[in-house]
Amino acid sequence: MRSKLLAVAVAAALGVTSFHVMADPAPAQSSKNSTQSAQTAEIEALKAQLQALQAKVAELEQRTDAQSDINVSTGQAVEQVQKQVAATDAQVKKSSDKIAYKGVNITLGGFLAAESIYRSAQEGADIASNYSAIPYKNVQTAHMSEFRMSARQSRLSALAQGDVSPDTHLAGYIEMDFLGGAQTANSNESNSFNPRIRNVYMTSDWDNSGLHLLAGQNWSLLTLNSKGIMPRTELTPPQIDAQYIPGFTWARQAQIRLVKDWDKTYWLGISIENPQTTFYSSPNQAKAPVQQTAYNITAGSGYDSANTLSLNHIPDVVVKFAADPGYGHYEVFGLGRSFYNRYATNGSYSNHDTWGGGWGFGAVLPLIDKVLDWQISGMEGKGIGRYGSAQLSDVTFSPNGNIAPIKENMLLTGLTWHANADVDVYLFGGRESDSKKDFDVNGLALGYGNPAYNNSGCDTVGAAAATCVGNAKDIWQGTAGFWWKFYQGKFGRMQFGAQYSHTEKEAFAGQGYVNGVLVNGAASPKAKEDMFFTSFRYYPF
């Protein structure tokens, strides 16, 4: 723009000069030469001025071009800086919930809980219910309700993560709560309860090969996942009761697990896990033809001596296949178990292995995306009681001394409605059912669920325990509740939940009175319990 204005000015100056020369009247011949000389000198001066002006124009143009280049360069630099700032800001926001220490990122987690429990029958239990111990009517506490308050489900966790390379990722995870109940723990005055391990494990993941190694204590591989087969994706029912719902299959125990994934779509895993067996001894076991010499032992070093340990010598083995094809999550698994005891046959002592196990399945479906989720899971097998929330017995004993696994099946299904960003509502139902494993030796009733067991007093208040064997056949529960997240922001999340559940326990038919006469299979007692829970929780991390 400046160069154009300068050119116009120069042209105007030359035009004025030319007009002045042309308009001057012709002089005398004597002065003609001097006049021409003056004009020539003036023109030369004007040419010199024009050259100077042209040089200035060129200089200004160079400055303008240089300034334009500087402006473009500056603009590009500013744009690049803005991109770097945006990327850094995104990275800061992404890692703002992590603590960096020597190249390792640490993520804190957990919540603080203040909860209440009401039960229509006394269990003497804290926030984790004992479904198999719901009392029949002959027990006085079956007619007495209980109310307790607890902060023991409060939870703390820490996840440490480090990348050895773009392909290899290491992590360690620890999670604890306060539901440990040492013999010194009580509710008398200080309400002092000890922390306990929930999960403590290490992992190594290799992206290129799709391999994932886990070693430590974690949820059993047979626990339902929400996606894939990776730790911390386990999908538990959203209830408040720390024992979960009957029909839900799970355990938390030491294990070594290896998983292979194919494009994070198909998964295959195998886990070797810590074994433990729960037993049912018949009320007539002392009269059995063969007596057990060893099947459990008083807990020793590192354990509470008030407990017993089974004598397993082979780990539980779980194999699971899972698929995430694009809609929903699906999985099937198999479980292998070994039960171990020692007894004498014809005066000769020997060790014996009995095999058990089962299979199971699970699915998680978004019926309405981000609004309504449905989950279902189940399991069937022999000697699988310890993997169910109702904690029915794994095995009993046959007359010849062998361990006899009890057949059981479990099923859980439920809906979770995400009403909005702050409110979740859930409805679940679950059941665990045993088949009888009974024996009769010359009129001697043995095993589990024997119709000759005495159930005559189960429905009579104050009747002796001997008149109510009451082996549980079915335990089922219906549960409904909600969670309201009334604060979600930069300071974490605070929520309130409430839950109601109705549970029923039904026994195998045993001896009962018919017209005043004891008859086998005439009495099938039931025990019922209504429970109501509330929970305030603060998630600061």
C-alpha cells in the first residue's frame, strides 16, 4: 500500500514539472541554450530524486515482505505453542488423579462408609449377612429383630503403574477394608476392628502378544467381569450387603493367572487358586462304619487358632473364555477341585482324593445403552458351595469314609437402571439350591438332606436343637435398592443408598409329626428374614 502511494506521488511530481516546462513562453534565442541547460539539470535532479524514491520503495517493500514473513512465522509459532499447551493441559488433567514417584504413577481409591443394618431376625452379623445361619422358629432369636451401625466396609486402595516400554506395563494393586474380626475385636466401647486384605496382587501386561499375568490375591477367575478378563473389571451386584446376593459366584483368594486376548475381543484365561473345603458332618457321624482320621486341622501359625483348615493338597483350577463381540459381554468357565482326607480301611490307613468341580456362565447386556443394564450368571457342579454367597457346604462323608461332594446350582440375575447421572436403581434376584447327598446304613441316617433327620421341632419355639437338623435345600433372595450421588465435583463424590431384601431358607424334608406320629419326609421347615440397609459413602479420589 505504501509503495502504491509513493509511486502516485512521484508521478504527480513529474507531471507538474512537465506542465511547468511546457507552459513557459519561448525565450529569446540567446537565452535558449541556457534555458535548455537549466531544464536538463532539473530533469537530472528529478531523475535522481526518482531513483532515490524508487530505492526507498524497494526498501519499504522488502521491510513489508520481511514483516509479513515474521508475522506468518510468529503466527505459526503461536499456533504450535497453543497446541502444546492444550496437549499439556489434557495430560495434566488426565494424570491429575495420580501421584508420580520415581517414574511410577500411583492412583488412590476407596471410600468412607457410614452404614446401618436392620434385620427381622437376629444373626449377630455385621454388614455381611450369614444367609445359611438364618434361624428357624425354634430359636428364640428368630423372633427378635436386630439393628446395628457400622463403618467397617470403608475401603482404601492404591494402584501403582509403570511402563517398562510401550509394549510392557507393570502394576501392583492393594485394597483393604475393616471387616477383619480378630478375637480382640468387639463392639463394647472402642468398637475396634482390624483391617483385612481384600486384594493384593501384581500384574504384567504385554500388548503385542496379548498376554496378561497376575499373581497375588484377587477375585477368583470365575467371578463375573463387565468386560474382558482383566483385574478391576469384576462386576459385583450393586447392593450394600457385603456378602452380596445368594446366587452370585465369587471368591477372593491367592492365585496365579495367565490370560491371552485376541484384539481385546476374545479372551482365554487359566488360574491356579488357593483351595479350601467346607464340610458337613452328619449328627450321626460318630456312629458311621468308618471314622475320619484327618480331613481338617486346627489353624496354626499365621491363622486364628479358633478356625480350622481343610487338608487340600491340590489347588483349585479355573479356566474361562470370554467374548466382547460389540454388543454385550459373554463368558463361560470350568472349575476343577480336589478334596483330600485320610482314614483306615481294615486297619490300614491311607490318603484319598475325591474330585469335584463344575461349570458356569455369565452375560452382561446393555438393554438400553447407558440407561438399562441386565446381568445374569450361574454355576452348577459338585463340591462348589464355597463359591456361592449362601456358603452352603461343599462336601459330606459317605459310610465308607470317602468324601462325598454335594451337588449344587446357583443363579443370579438383575437389572440396573441409570435413571440419570445421579441416580441408579437396581432390582436383583438370586438362588442357591443343593441336592441331597444322603446315605442309610442299617437304619443309620448319614450324609446331607437325609429324610430320616429330625426336623420335628424346627417350627416349635424353644424346641431342642436335636429336634431340628434343618439341612438347607434352597436359599433365595429378592433385593431392591438405589444409589443417589448427591454431590459429584472436584472434591470427589458423595452418595446415599438404601436397600431392602427378603431372604428365605427352606430345609430338606425330614422327620415331622403327622397326627402325632413322627414320619420321615413330613417336615420341611422354612426360615425368613427381611433386611433393610442404608449407606452414606464418600469417594474422595
